[in-house]
Amino acid sequence: MAVAAISKYDFAPADTQDKFHGAQLLYIGWEDHLLFCAPFCFPFPPTMRFGDVVAGPMKAAFGYHPDFAQIDWTKVEWLKSGKPFAPDFDKSLADNGLRHKDVIRFRTPGLTGIKGSCN
Amino acid sequence: MDMQVAKKKLGLKERYSVMTRGLDWTPSYQKMEDIYPYIAYEGIKIHDWDKWEDPFRLTMDAYWKYQAEKERKLYAIIDAFNQNNGHLNVTDARYINTVKLFISGISPLEYVAHRGFAHAGRAFPGPGPRVACLMQSLDEIRHAQTQVHAISNYNKYYNGMHDFHHMHDRVWFLSVPKSFFDDAITAGPFEFMVSIGFSFEYVLTNLLFVPFVSGAAYNGDMGTMTFGFSAQSDEARHMTLGLEVIKFILEQDPANVPIVQRWIDKWTWRGYRVLTLVAMMMDYMLPKRTMSWKEAWEVYFEENGGALFKDLARYGIKMPKCAEQIALEKDHLSHQAWSTFYNYAAAANFHTWMPDEDEMAWLSAKYPNSFDKHYRPRYEFWREQAAKGNRFYNKTLPMLCQTCQIPMLFTEPGDPTKICYREVDYKGDKYHFCSDHCKEIFEHEPEKYVQAWLPVHQIYQGNCFPEGTDPTVEGFDALGAVLKYYNLEHGRDNLDFDISEDKKNFAEWRGQATKNI
Amino acid sequence: MSTVFLALQTNEDTRPIIEAILQDNPSAVVDEQPAMVKINADGRLVVRRETIEEITGRAYDLQELQVNMITMSGNLDQTDDEITLFWKS
């Protein structure tokens, strides 16, 4: 369907990649850890190494949680747009197939939040 | 000698007819479609505008008389409240945060509603709805003004309210109510009437005003209670207008039914999402609770809305399908919302805090199916950490829903442990949603919602810093720059209630009011 | 039948009106809330001018009720003599 309008209705989308000064947006959510109320939104250069995302911004964002230090990254299960995803930590975001406004989630088996409450 | 004979007054029905249809005329040298250019493009068909009748049969002369009386009553009480240092009579200083939420989140909407009804009134060829829209437009600007007047007294003493209209246009969470109303006023006049007049005023307004107003009454806030009641006396008329609009449109042409149904589905959901703020206000921000969000939803939506949609069934209108999901969310909504504001306490214009033991017990009792299992462990952890000097301030920006603009905090219907993710690919870009309903709304009019001003994305685009800011300098403090852009003072307007100036000042002033020092 | 209701501010103006409503609507039930009186009735509720005038001993214009209303539920019809709230189903 289209907008009902009195004349031609054609406006630019607000959040295309060209507006982010060389960065692309990546959304990251940690399953079973609702202490963080929502997934995060990050602007990263597409050339950034995936492993650097985990060690830097993800640690800064999720590190408050006592579970974060316990994570065995070799056992983590990743999802991209809800489907299984196997990122290569040594490759860039772009080389891992991550595009502007992609959403990834990670599940940490055995770590399910404060007293197992998914918080 | 002449006898003085009292002139016979017109009856209500005659007076209404004279003062509405009697004032209208048929244009002779301009075409109707040139005078009313917005009336056809939404696909709504109206055959006889004279079928419209305001059930109250209120005319402008009577309107002015009763509105003047309402104003006199209101300002007498506001004066008394101010003269008597009424702000020190509220239950405790946490309460004042509900007033901050109101002035920055709701009052600016009253002003936009004023503009919206003025525009809709101008668009309709029928004199009946035109007069009703004129009245409502005037009501709405009255609400905006009286709320600003009443709350200005709090602004003299407490933080976070000093630039509410500036904040309304900028602060991340205020984009939720702002974009809701912007969506409505940028629709056509019929959709506007269904969105605000019917879905918001008739179906949902009781959940906004009655809890705020009775919350104010329960918490000793005579000022807010009074402007609330004064506004609410107009709301009763707005509700009647909203219901009349729907019935009128549906009776005019059967082809209108599916269009109206889609608008009702859309706007009930959009309005409900905005009420997330009210849900958390009721369950967390009122030191003395009136009823829980869940109870209010059951009384005002499930019972009352149930009766309404049963009545509208004769036109072929059904209960909006989002009602099923809302029923699943009612055990969780307020807790998920409060957690979000607790997370982002550094970036809001009001304070947050953890409920005390008694309040946790109240929440357990009101939410036996959800609170102890899902939310108490989270709160107890946060409380322990805060006691150790490690109060949680989430400093990473959240992912937002493209339609409602709320952070993606809502869980899957039926599974409160999983965030609900939905997405759509549109013209080469991805768009994300908090729910099936927000996704469907986008899919129906993607051209509109791709333009959304999402605060998080705008920050990353560099559009939310004061002029002249250079975000590329080393050690750039993004949060600090964004707060400056919001005109919020870090450490004063934001952060936890426990360390707030409001808390300290209230205790000191109340002490002065009751002791000779 | 679904419930209709009318909620009024609790004050001196509305006291006789509530009394009149209860007199005229045997099925009406009063629910007193903070600063607000909500009157529920099954399917139909009538506010009659004459009853209010009998109780207050003065002429009453039903439009005066505009000043003290808080909220309502149901279809509405107002004439010089009555305000009726009703559901059709």
C-alpha cells in the first residue's frame, strides 16, 4: 500500500548509510540479559574487525553485567536477523557480511543472567 | 400600557440548528472542491453532512459561558495553591517527577492537538463538525496554557522543567509522544479525527487523564488535580465528539468501514504504545498508588472498550486485533518501561529510583504472575549495586522501533524473557520494529515512516550537538554534548533521585515549613 | 447489556445531581474514587432536569453539567430536559 496523499509523495529516507560519516549502524542484543533494557545501536566503520567490536565497544556496553567476564567466546551462539550466524573475529564487519542497520544477537550458553532470571 | 412578555427562548435542538447549520451558506462563485481540497483523497465518502449532530448540542455562545466559568474556578484554586506553598504538600519529592513527565511529554501535545483540530475543522464542509472542531481546538490550547501556568509553580522550585518545549522537540524519549501526534496531524482530516478524536480521546484518554488526575489527588497535588479536572470536563465532550465522528462516517457509506477499521487498528496500537509512559507513572512514580496499570487497563479498556466495540459491531467494526497482544503485555509493560528509564537515567529530564521494600511488595501483589519472577531479581541486583556505589547508568544508545520510536524493550508476546525483534527490507534498507503491529503500520505506509526522526540515529549523524561542536576531537564527550543540546544540566536535571537536588531541597523546605528555624 | 457510566467531580455542585441520578436510575451504582464520583448503570443512565430542580429548589440548565464532568461511557443524547447515556447492544 502507499500513503494517501494530495500530490506526489516522495521523500528521502532519514537514515541511509551516507549520512553516518563513513560509519554503518550495527544493532547488538544479548539474549537472556534483560538488565540491558534493549539491544544497542552502534556506529562502526565497515572496516572494523569483528573481534575489536567484541573487545572494545561490546565490553564497554555490556561489561557492567557480572556474566560478561564469564563468557567463553568460542561457545557463543550468534544470530543475524534471527538466523544462525558465524562471525569470523579476524575479519571486518563488511567481510563478515554485515551491512548498514543489520541486527545481531548473541546467546551465551550457561549464562542466563542474575540468578538465572534472564536479567 | 405595554406588558413585558418574556421572549420565548429557543429549545436546545432549535438553538443548535440555528447556530450551526443556520450559519452556513452555499458558495456561489467558488467550487466546493477548491474550498475544501482535503476532503476526498483519503477515500472516505460523505453524502450528507447535515446528518452530523453534536449529542450535547453545545453552541458557541453557551461554550464561552461555561468555559469562562471553568477558568475562573481553575485560577482561583491555582492562586490558592501557590499562595499556600502547595508544592510542599505532595506526598514526597519523587512525585514531582510525574509533573515533569507531564509538562514535557503531554502538554506540548495539547498544543499540537489545538492545531490539528483547527486544521480538521477548516477542512470539513459540514457546519456541525466544523463547530465541534472549533470548540475542541480552543479547548486544547486552553489545556496547554493552563498546564503551563499550573506547572510553572513547580518549575520555580524543582529541576528538569525549565525548557519543556525545547526538550519536547529533542529529548530521545519525548520523540515517542511527539512523533505520535506528528503522525496524526500529517494524515488527512478524517484519519486525524479517527486517530485523535476517536482512538485517543474515546478509547484511551481515560487511561491518561484519570490516572494522572486521581494520582495527583492521592498525592496531595492540588494544582495538577485542578487543571486535570478542568481539562477533563472538556474531555468528556471530546469523547462524545470522537464517538459521533465514527458513527457518522460509518453510517454515510459502507465503503468507509474497512478504511475506518484500519485506522482504528493503527491508532489504538499507536496510542497504547504512548501510554507506556503512563503505565510506568502509575506503578512506579506515584508514591501513593491509585490503582495499578493492569487494573486501569482492565477497567478502562477491556470493560469499557469492550462495551464500545460491541456497540460498534452493528456497523461491522471489530475490536482492534492488537488487543490480544496488549492483554499479554499488561503484566509486563510498566516494569519494562521503568527499567528503561532506570537504564537511561543520565539522559532524561526527570529522576528515577528503585522501589523500596513496601513498594516491591505492592508490585508483587498487583502482578503475581510476573513481578517476582522477572523483575524483582533485576531490581534487587540494581539496588545492591547502587548501595555499593555502582549505580547502573547505561551509556550506550539503544536500538529503536522505526514506528513508535520506543527503544526495543518489549518482549515477545507470551515470552517475557525474549526481546521481540521484527524487520522489513524496503528499497535497499533495513527497518526494525518492536512488534508485529508497528511493523504492519510501517508496511502500509513505508514512504511516511522512512522519514522518522529517530533520536539515536540523529545523534550518530551528528545532528544533536550544540552548534559548533566538533565530535572528532579526542576524548569527545558525546553524552555531555547531547545533554547540552537538550538544555539539560548533568548532575542536576538527570541521574538518580537519591542524589538529587530536588530530594535535598524538598526535605529542607518541608522542614522549614513545619519548624521554627 | 454493557455498563454505561458518568464520572463527576466530587463537589457541592454535583451532590444534588448525583442524588437526582440515583433517584431516577434504580440500577445505578455509585463508585466513589479520589475527588471523583463514578456512577455506573446497566445499559442506560438518565440525568433529568426536573429532578435536579426539585432537589435544589432552583432552575437548572443541564448544560451546567459541562463544568463538572470528568468522563463517561456510552452514546449520548441531550435535550432541554434530559441527558441520556446508552448502549444499543
